[in-house]
Amino acid sequence: MRAISNLFGEDINWDGNTWSVYIGDMPGQKAYLGVDLEPYSSWGYDAPATFSMDGKTYVNGFTFNGIWDESYAIWNLDGKYKTLEFDIGHIGYFQDDKQVLIYLDGTLVKTISVEGEEMVKHISVPLNGAMQLKIAAIYPGAVGFANAQLS
């Protein structure tokens, strides 16, 4: 198995529950944007270890600082994931209304409004095996994406 995985440049994964060996990713594997998967292109993007929204501390996510007209990040998903779920909200003192745009393979699939003073909310986006994900936040203000999990 090791020789085969080396030949293809892939890791070997063991699932002790099913006694299965996988070369490459295991089925049902989850990843966090900003932690396990970094964007290949971004502007105004940051992945701090922790950040606050509505007075709570969050991890496993990323932020856009909102200084520019549009902050964004683009990830290569390789068609590996079915769903993206995250909690979204205001960070810092910027409580202005803002919009977040979700693109899959260059097509706008979801617009999320984050209203001033609105509490953190949970969002789910079907990815349908998309190859590329782009998330853009429209100025003004800063916005956080907590527990941004791909599955």
C-alpha cells in the first residue's frame, strides 16, 4: 500500500471502525476553510486562531476586514465536497449592513445579507461537487465565518 500511495503522491488513511485503508481522502472526510484548506487567492482575508462575534469567541474559520470595496477568498475544492456550513456575523465595531456573495465555479449561487445589529446566523450551502469556491464580502465592515466546515 505504501508503494502505491508513494507512486501517486497520496497519503494512506486508516478507518479503524471499518478496518478500511484509503489512498487519498477518506469518504465523508470533513475540512475547515481557513484551517485545513487555505485559499489560493484572497484580498482582505485573514484566518486568525480565534475571533469574536456577538461577544462569543469562535475558532475554525476566517474573517474579511472590510477595508476594501470587496474582500474575497477563492478555494480549489477539486469536486470533493457536497456541503459548506458556517456561522456568519459581524466582527469588531463594524455593524453596518453588508452582503456576502457565494460563487461556485464562477456562478453566483447565494447572496447572504448581514444586517446591522443582527446576531450570528447559521448558513448551509450545497456545493454539488463544485471545483472552485469564491466567497466575497461587500464593503463596508468586517464579517466573520466561524466553523466553516466542508463535508
